[in-house]
Amino acid sequence: MTFEFDIEKIVKHLERYKSHLSNFYKWNANIVRLIDLKILSGKQVEELNKLTPYQKEINLKQIIGQKLNETLKNNTSLFDELSLWIIKDWGGIKGAKDSVTIELVLC
């Protein structure tokens, strides 16, 4: 079974929501584990948790993206741990097997 999507139609439909994303966004990830991974300090977690869920996620994406780039070559074990946090804790995919997940991340 194959599907064809009219991207222009989808974009047009979603256009009306783009300026209101912060109102619709409700995901609120638990970021306390990032203290254990030494990605964030306790103070940073406190400050991020004061933000709206949308703004918190925007800030997290910047922080996490930078850390992933830093650790990819210099600290592979931290890169793996951070990747697992992104998938399991931030993404909510709890049933993923760690070894298989890491293998897929590195593909």
C-alpha cells in the first residue's frame, strides 16, 4: 500500500496554526535526569521549568543540539546516554531496547 500526500495542501491547512504554536504545545518533559548526565545544572533545570512548555522545549533543543555535537566525537558514552534520554525520556519511547536504539542512532 502506498500513499501520496499533497504537501501544499497540508502546509496550507497548518498555516493558520503556526503563529499559535505556543498555545497548543503542552508537552512538558521531565529534564531532571539531565543533571545526572551533567548536561544541565540544578539551577538551569529550575530556570527552564519556570518557562512555558513551548519555550522550555525551544531552549532545550538548542542546549541538547549543542551537547550532541560536542559529544559525538569527544565523549561517545555521553552521546549514547544523551541519545537514549532524548528517545526515551523526552520522546516518550520507553520500550526501546538500549543497544538496538544506539545502533540505529549511529546509522
